[in-house]
Amino acid sequence: MPLETPAMENLSVLTGKYGDEGDQLLYKVLNSGDFLSKTNSHDLGNDYKHLLPKIAGKGLKYDLTVPFARYVVMNRHDLPLPFKRYQIQPVWRADNPQKGRYREFYQCDADVVGTESLICEAEIVLMINEVFAQLGIRDYTIKVNHRKILKGITETTGAEDKETAFLVAIDKLDKIGLEKVKQELAERGLTEESITKAVRILELEGSTVEKLAALKDLLQASEAGTTGVQELEEFLDILEKFNLPDHHVALDITLARGLSYYTGTIFEVKINNVAMGSVSGGGRYDDLTGVFGVPGLSGVGFSFGVDRLYDVMEELSLFPEETLTGTRALIVHFDAESQEYGLLSLKKLRDSGVSVEIYPDLAKPKKQFGYADKKGIPYVIVIGSEEISSGLLTLRDMRSGQQEKLNIGQIADRLATS
């Protein structure tokens, strides 16, 4: 089902769901009116966390999943469970704008809440495959991991009390490299022995099946780790039943994803051979609704970063030429009389289902032709005194330069088929 949620949410809904760094990227909205009325000089001397609750109670949404969970809790008695929804809306992050990172961008989400079935994870992979096939994207990898595998790594390396620090550091691996991650882990209190053992597991090589087999052995002392391996094996087994020629799934043990609410399988999609971060991501959350007072509703979902997909498709030249302009032809006229005749022709062509526009001003033909060329309009229809008297209009192909005399019905047929 389609769903939309408000641009603003209460900060109490948004905070604590995205990790410390995510909370810092939340756009806070100042209270209406005299927002400083409840503060004093002592408040202004403290850090912003002390001041913030007194001056701002709302924020712009950071993603679509947390507002979705809030919506599910508020409407739980009316929704059929499992509840499936898709949602395409902008989200906001107080980030430094650069390629692939935006302060406002669109997410396209699909989530299922109210079931623990791993069929839903498999369907996410099917959706990603189908969408990319239709967009013409062929070379990509759907990286998967499991939060319980990462928990198992901390438990088997003696760092179980540092799980959050471990996840935060591992999530930066692609950005800062292994050596700096190891340095950050040490700064966050992990021993050198724990770091060495963890890195040895994170650097496992081989196919997905081979890595899972190795993890099953390495994490056998951890109940969480064993469960994580078993669930990934079950998920892959379900996926095989769909008989995809290539599901593009690969296990990446270093994949952590920084959002605090993930508890199970996690996904991240990377387009290969393109200078861009992930274009899609998601995962399983067992108790996201619990923070809103309704525990035990498990869900799983993922999101396409639409703006990043635009950038990738532009880099790979995947946009078909015909999508760059909606106009098939421009009517070019020489004077007021031919413009008036052009308006009648415009109506007839549009009634025939052809996307046509007329140059709105009385201007020299050169300027009108230049306008068509700049907009990438493939055809122009030239109307002068000769065309008015004969009823045969000049149709020029802007790409080849060829032109011919046709009546309005013939032009409509030609533009509909060419």
C-alpha cells in the first residue's frame, strides 16, 4: 500500500534511532513564537543537549522507516498484519553537500512489518533485481550481513561490552580504511588481542557459502553468532527457490550499517565500477515499534536513494534520449497569421495524442529553431503563407535536416510512430 508521512516529526520520535552521528545530522525545528522564553542564562552556558529540549521539539525526518514505525503503532488496530507499504518522499540531513550526499533527497522505501519470515528478505532482493533490470543497471552487488554475526564477533573476541563502539567503527571501514578503524577501536577501549581476533574474522575470504561455513565454526560459542549464520543460510536457501540467473547477493562480513534499530539481516547495494557510495540499503528491525510502546512487531525494509540512482544512471549514460524531452515537435511560425494557424494545428495534434508545443512569441525563425535545438526537440513544424494556402505543413527532422510536406493527419501519424 502507498503511504506518506509528515515532513516534521517530534524529536522524541527521531532521536536515538540513528546512532550518535545520525542524531547530530537531524535538522531541529525551533519552537514557534518566543522560543527562548523557557531558557535562562544558565541554559545558554551549557552544551546544546541541555538547551535543545527547551527551544526545539520537532525535527525534519531523517529517513522514512522511523516515521513508518510510529504510523504503524498509531494505527495498529486498523492495519492487517503483516502490513506492506511503499513510500517515496524527501528526507533531510544536516550534512555537507557533495557528490552523493545531499541535505534534501528522495528515498523510495518498501517495508513489511508484523512478521519474522525470511521470505520478506528474499523478496527485497527480488525487488532490487527487478528495479535495476528495468533501469538498465546490470553490474551491481547486493552486500548482506547479519547484526547477530557482528554481535557474535564481539562475543567471541572478548569485546561483548563494546558492541556499539565496534559497530560504529566498522561502519566507517569504507571511508577511513582498516588501519584507522583499528586505531578507533583501540581508542574506544577494545584490547589489542580483541582487535586482532576481530580483524581476522572480518578479513575472511572466499565465496558467500565458504564464508558462512567458516563463520559457523568461528562463532559456534556465540548463540547470537550461530543464529545469524543460520538465518543467512535460510535466507539464501529461500532465494535459490526463485531461480534467478544471478541474484547479485554476496556476504560482506564488514557491513555494519550505522542505524541503531537494525537487529537482523542488513543490506547495502553498490553499483560496481562507479564512483558512488551505496544506492540502496536496509535491514531487519525486531523491535522498532517497541520504543513507541508496542513491542514485538518485527519488520524488514529497504530504501533506494533516488538521487544517487540519478547520478549513477547519468554517469553510465542510461537515460534514453527520448526521456530528456517530453516535446516531440515545435511549431515554428513567421507572423501573426501563421501563429494563429499554428494554434489550430497545435490543438489537432494534441488531440491526436502527440506532445507538441508552439513558440509563444513572434520571433525570427532562427531564434525558434535555436530554441528547439537547445531543448532537444526532435522535429519542427514550419508554418508560413505557403503552408496555410496548401494545407501541407513542413515537417523537419532536426537530427537529419530532412524535411517533407504533410497534412496535419500525416504529421500526427509520423510523430506517433517515429
